[in-house]
Amino acid sequence: MPPDQWNNAKGKAKGSSQEAKSFNNYLDDIRIKLNECYRELQLKQEKITPDGIKSLFLGDNTDQHTLNELIEYHNLSQFPILSKATRKNYGITKNYIISFLKQKRNTTDVYLSKLDFKFISDFDYYLRTIKPLDHQKPLRNNGMMKHMQRFRKIINLGIRLEWLIKNPFNAYVIKFDKVERGFLTKYELELIEKKIFNIEKLQTIKDLFIFSCYTGLAYIDAINLSTSEISIGIEGQKWIYTKREKTQTSLKIPILPQASEIMEKYKTNPRSINRGSIFPLVSNQKVNGYLKEITDLCKIEKNLTFHLARHTFATTVTLSNGVPIETVSKMLGHRSISTTQIYAKVLENKVSEDMTKLKTRLSRDKMKGRESKVG
């Protein structure tokens, strides 16, 4: 812009030509951005200097932290207290974030100050529409929400560290679809219990599954259960004293006869003795694969996964047999009864059974009333 076309008093170009208008609009944008930088330094309660504003404006502020930096700090500080499975899940979430940055933002990292609601919404859309290149299935809502939940926890750590001024998740709602918890009925449980398999691996997995149906242990806790975690409790009965791998919550579970019988069976198993555990090692992936085969051979039309055993313990084995929900919650290692209520629904046959007892009691009371009148 030539000096003679510059209005020094107004700080803009003279005239109304297209060139002057474009130049003045550009200057207005610069002023707005500089004001934003000034405001950001104010909110951070940092010393406001021309160099500080310039550095922030140019995006080369060494005090700014990046998303990758926050993720790495999260992993460094939180991984020692998280379970192996949870650490793996955070790793998957991190991979999705990196893929999103590369594919949709054409970058490998981003300053935390650039994260806003639009960034979160775009990442949401990316997860919903991504098409996996390998054998994995596309993400469903609940799986996608788990990734958003983990991402939000990472961002919340950034807020606590004061690496972010505002939370980009503030207007974002994490909403899970309600899922009906599956379980085996008494009849289905008996079908699997009575089935004998000639293939050793199938029989071992069946025993491990049934053991969980009568103890409520998750796969990782059942497969790693050691002989040292079995002790004599009150009334001289065997109890399981262990911790949940997922939450490190203490578990104290009386061992039912069905579970005790299975334990005795593997007492002399060389692979169990080698590990110092109740059961020989079998991977979770293999367990769920063989459970599908067991389902077919037992002619049960349900998608049988190992976690179904835990649900079965909560419903068919305990609640439907009159065990109070507070006791079930304690044995499952839940921190609140509301969590148990999701797993352990009251079965229709239990409602029917309770109502039959009530009818009998009411009829008895009615008869007593008649007898007293006659007397």
C-alpha cells in the first residue's frame, strides 16, 4: 500500500476501491485475532507483553501444549494405576485420534488452544463413519461413546493441569444406548453343566465358564485366580479373597459346591500347578471362540460370551434364589447398587414365584381369620 493512500489517523487505507476494502478487511481480521490473543493471556493471568501477543498470534508460543503432549502425559501418569485392558483401550482411542488428525485435519498434532466444540463434533462424526480396513466391524454407538468418554477424561486431565482454558466437551453429551444384559436361564445353565466334551480344551473352557457362573468372576479374574487366594472363611467354608483386575476392588466370595467341584478337578493339572493358579492359561479370544462352539453343541440360541457368566451369577444363581441385591453387589465388587441393578434384573419366574408365595400366605391368613370367627 503506497504511503499516500494510507490514513494514519484512522489506521487504514484511504478510499473505497476494491483494493482498499480488501486491505482494510484483512487489517480488521488481524486486529480481531490480536485482541483474542490479548484476551487469552488475560484469562491465563499471564504477563501481557507485545512479544507474548506476537508469539501467540504466530502460533509459536513455547508455553502452549499440544494434544499429543497431553495424551503422552496422561499415559505416563495414569497407566501405572490402570488395568492392562484399560491401557489397551486408551491405546486404541489414541490411534483413532491420530488417524483423525491425519485424514481430516492434514496434520499430526494440534495445539490444545485450537480444540473447540467443532473439533469434538468432527471427531464424533469421524468415529461414526469410519470404515475399518481389517476384519473389525464398524463402531456402534456404545463403542464410539467409549472412545469419546476416554478422550474426555484425557481433556479433563488437561483442564486440571491448566493446559486448557475452556473445556471443548462442555456442550457435548455422551449418551449410551440401553443394552439388555444377557444371561443364561436355569435350564440353559444345566444344559451346559451336564454336557461332557471329549476335546480337552472345550471341556476346560466349559469348566472355566461354569466356575464363573457360580462365582461371578470376570474372565481375567477367573483365569488369574491363584491357589493362594483361596482361604477358609467363616464357618470353616472355602472363600475367594482377591481383587478385581478392572477396578482393584476387593472381592470376598463364598465358594458354592459347583465351583468347588470344578476347582478340585484342576488341583493336579500340570499347567495349573506351573502357574500357581486354579486354571491353565487360555486366552480370552480363544475362550469366546470356543464358547460359540459350546453354544451350538448344547443347542442354545444365544450369543455366548464369557461375560454372560457374570450376568448369570447375578441373576439366575443369586437374585432369583432370594440372595439380597446388597449381597450380590458386594460379591460382584460393585461400588454402588445401581451398577448391580443393570447386571441383575429380576426374572419373570422369580416374580411369579414370589407372587405365588404371597397368594399362599394371604390364603392362609384368610383361613385363620375364618377359624377365629368360628371359634
